Amino acid sequence: MMKFKSQFVFNRSQQIGIFLLVVIIVVLQLVYHFVDLSKNNIPTGINEQDLTLFQKKIDSVKLAASAVKTVKIFPFNPNLITDYKGYALGMSPGEIDRLHAYRARDKWVNSSEEFQQVTKISDSLLQKISPYFKFPDWVTSKNSPARLRVSNPVKKAFEDKIDLNTATAEDLMMLKGIGEVLSERIVNYRNKIGGFVDDLQLKDIYGLNYELREEIQSYYTVKSPPEIKIFSINQASVIELSGIPYINYELAREIVNYRLLHEKIGSFEELAKIKEFPSEKIERIALYLSVE
């Protein structure tokens, strides 16, 4: 007679595992029937003090959000409103787009009434933001470049022009062909050299071609040049020369070495013989030096 081996015979380890599984199942069943697992009874680990601090954080966020709606407005030129600026002021996308379309035709808004006509903003919004409008001083001036702009500008008399050393970037942007980048570049360069000594120095502005310089000089000129000390090129030290615009320390040292070698520099044109001397800027360098 054949003997069959049972498939349900377990070793010691398997028996312990089965026993533990049964115990776990029984425990889970007891928890399910006898323990209240409702949300109200789940311990959160947050005491009353923690809740108070959390509420304060929520209140601070709400306060910050409300503060965004009441951002302090500083005076600005409404012609230069960007998408973000317009949104912050409360303008709709359509109102902002109408302003940008108007400006794209090379036209400028010169009054609060004209701004409303172009953008179609409401009376209430205009009343809120118009006190902060800051138009260039010449908007109401008879010498306004915005009014006198022509394809071939005619040179005005010196007394009728505006001082180039007092013009703001926004003022310069009113000129045809002078955008935000160029106007800022002109003002930054003027500040860097301590003020324009002569209109010639407009040549040093990167991107400012002959036509644009003519446009600027039709309405502007240097009327209040800064007080500068004119150095003798045959007596100035390396330090004194290196303090002049267009001349760095290395070039100043080359000038002094050339002067010592040749005993004297007879003319500004002679400076062109010096290695790496910016001969194209001799006429501007001559504003700060003299040849004796």
C-alpha cells in the first residue's frame, strides 16, 4: 500500500509565522470593533499655543496680501507704463494694450485727459493715479522737442536750447529715435565723467549715430559744464593723467614715458604715435589737457 505525504505539514518556523498572522488578524478585528477612529478623536499633537501661532501666521499672510493692493505709488511718466506697472495700477489688459499701440505709432501722451482718451480708463481710476503723473518739464514749454520734432531738425540758437547736463532720461526719450536704452546710457555716461564738458562727448555714447546726435543737438547743448582742471600734457603726472576720461593708468604711463623720451610733446596729433592711444578721441581728450 502506497503512502502519500501530506501537503499541509509545516516546519517549526512556518507554524510560528502562521500563529503570528492569526494574532495580528484578531487584534485588527478587535481594534475595528472597539476603538472609535473618528476624526475628532485622532490626536493631532497640536496644543492651543501652537494653534494660536499658526493663526497669527495666517493673519500675517492675509495682511501682506492686502498690502499688495495698496502699494505706494511714486511719480512716473505714464508714457512708460509697462504691463506689470499697468496691472499694479489697476488697468485692464485692454487699456494697457491701447496705450502701447498708441506709443508704437511714435506718439506721446502729454496730459491726464489725453491719457484717458487713449486708454479709455474709468474716471475713478484716472482720479486715483493721475496725481502721480510726471510729464517732462518741456511738455508745456514752447521749446518742447515733442512739438517741434521734424524729419530734418533745424538747429536752434544756443539760448533756445535746453541744458544737456540737466536733461533726464525721460526728457531725452521724447526725442525721435531715442529710446529707453539710449537715454539711460547717455545719462549714465554723463554721471560717470562728472558732466559733459562739450557736445562732442556725445560721440562716446555707444549706439548713438550721427543722425541721433544731430537730433539731440537740435534741442540740447552743454550750458553748464562742470568745473575741471586743465592739465598741461608736458607737466602732468601719471596719476593726474589717469584721472582724465579716456585715459587709464597704463596709457598715462605711456604718455609720460613718451614725453620723457622726446623731452616734449608738441601737439595733440603727436599723441597718435603712442601705442594704443585712442587717436579718434583726441578732440575730446583735448578738452581736459593743454599743450604748452
